[in-house]
Amino acid sequence: MNEQQLIAFFEDIHRHPELALQETRTSGKVREALAATGVEFLPCSLPTGSIAVIRGAKPGRTIGLRADMDALPITEESGLPYASEVPGVMHACGHDFHTSAVLGAALLLAERRNELAGTVKIVFQPGEETSEGGHIMAREPALQDVEEYYACHTYPAFPAGMLGLKTGPVMAAPDAFTITIRGKGTHAGNPHFGVDSIPAAAALILSAQTLITRGKDAFEPAVLSFAHLQAGNTWNIIPEEVLLEGTLRTLDEDLRKTLRRRLGEMAEMIAKAHNCTSEIRWDIGPGPVMNDPELCRYAQSLAREMGFDVAPQANTMGGEDFSEYLRDVPGLFVRVGTGGGYTNHHPKFTVNEKALWPAARFFAELALRRAGI
């Protein structure tokens, strides 16, 4: 596969985006392209997931390359000639780019089998946007011998051809919460006959921000956001309960646990002060993505050797289930500059296709060298 063929592959899967755990066509196209080179596939429990393996001619180490494949429930407004043909679904986070770049790397590695010492396992993961895919795929028996993992992500802030690399935490742990505050419903003209849950909810929303501004070290990053509030359905009835939903984002596991505990305690105490009750339910997301210092230094050196511009990627409180692969194994999450002007998850999000082939070359070379160390 050459650069133009890889771009054509990318445009094809961009036209046909598929939501989390529904990536049947995308996975099929990946397997079709790899099968043509005689690449072997390993067992995988997820129907839309694939694990390909390229075995070198000499013994060495086992390296993992991972790409996510799912799209988002967003209506595309990019104006691209290859825009999504699926109503209400688009690749607004660049997973089509990730899939294509890692596929390109796999095909380049397949061509260089005779140079390869060791083994490279290529993971095409479904369901990253729901954080389900990484949790399952990382525990596949076929991947338990992987010694290092590498993954990439589009980065609109950098121009095409630049790589973002830094050590330490690069993505946050994204936890979701649902808080229900219950009072006693009544007529809005006679609030004393009931227990109003709305003031309790309002007090909690305002007070919870002190967990971030006063409840931790100012140099420890954390974000607490309320994103959904639902209470009542008309103007003259005080509702029985208020539903609050939001997210807590952290980079440190101890702080993560502390803030989860304290938000629950605060909800309980504020509700009690208003004669209400509270209940909190957590949807615990993947952990923070931590870039290994040694692997980062190696990748920075290789990138510069290959002619890439390299810069530290900015910190973000976005989440990524690539961390599921890094529980017991070192790894590296690389930002690939793709330009475009719009952030990920925006309906006008685009990537510069010129970044695709260089990214494929970089990951192929990185896997080849690390497998031989």
C-alpha cells in the first residue's frame, strides 16, 4: 500500500462511520487489507475487534500497536467531498485517522518481516468512545505477552507532520456521576407543605466547586463539571426530586478517590441540611494515560532522526481508554499533528491527510526498532 492508497482507505472509512461496538464494516475493511499480505489474526472476543500479528524472522520482544475505530453520534458539517454518508454519525475524533495510520504501519511492517526481530501485535479496538472496548481488549489472552504499547491521537493544535510527545500524564481519568436529591413534591404556591429539592440541588452545584478551588492542592489538576440537570415538568409544581449528572476528571489516582468520596459526602450533608435525601452513583471510567519516560525519550529521538518536528503535547482533561493497556505494561500515547482548525468532537472537525503516511511510517519504524531491542 502506498500513500495514495492509504488516503483512499481513510476516505472510505470516513464516509462510512460506525458507532461504538458496531464497527462491522470498518473492521472488515481492515481485515481485508491485512489478509491480502498474509498477516495472521489472533482470537478476539469482541465481534468488531481484530488482533493481527506480524512475526519477525528473528527472536525479539513483543510490541503492541493500538488503534480505535468507532465514530460519534454527530451530524457532520465539514463540507468534505468524502463526508459521512451515515445520517447523524461522523468521525469527529479522528478514529478513522488512527485506524488508517496503524493499518499503514502494519502493512509496512509486513513488507519488512525479514528485518523484524520479535513480534508486533496490532490491535484494532472497537468502542473507545464508551470506554468499553479498551477494558475488554486489553485483557484478551492473545495480548498478555505484549511488553510495550503505542497509540496515536489526532491533534488539531499542531500542523501536519508535527508530533506531540511528553512524559507523565497526558489524558485524564474520566469518571461520570449521577446524583439524585429527593424531597417531597407539592404545589408551588404552598411550598411549606412539601420539601423543595431544587434549592438543595442549587446549593450542591455551587458548593461542589470548592472541592476544586479549596479542597486540593492548586497544582494538582482536576475538573468537576455538572452537565445535566433535570427537575420537574411544569411551572407550578415543586418536584419530588432533582437529577444531576456530570463528570470528574483527574490525573492522580489518590486525588481521584478522595474527590469521589468528598462529593458523595457533600451531596449527603447538603441534602440533609435541606431536609432532603441524596443518592450518588458513579460510572468509573478508565484511568489516566501515563506516558513512560524512557519510551518517550526514545520516540522523541527517533522522530527527530526521521525528520519530524517534535513538541510537548498540551495537557488535557479528556479521557482515553488506552490507559487500560498500561495497567501493567509501559506505553506511549503520541499526538499526531493534523491541523484542521476545529477541535475533536466538533461537527466541522477535519484532519489534514498529509499527516497520514508520515504517521504510518513513524509507528512502523518505532515498532520495528523496539521489537529488536
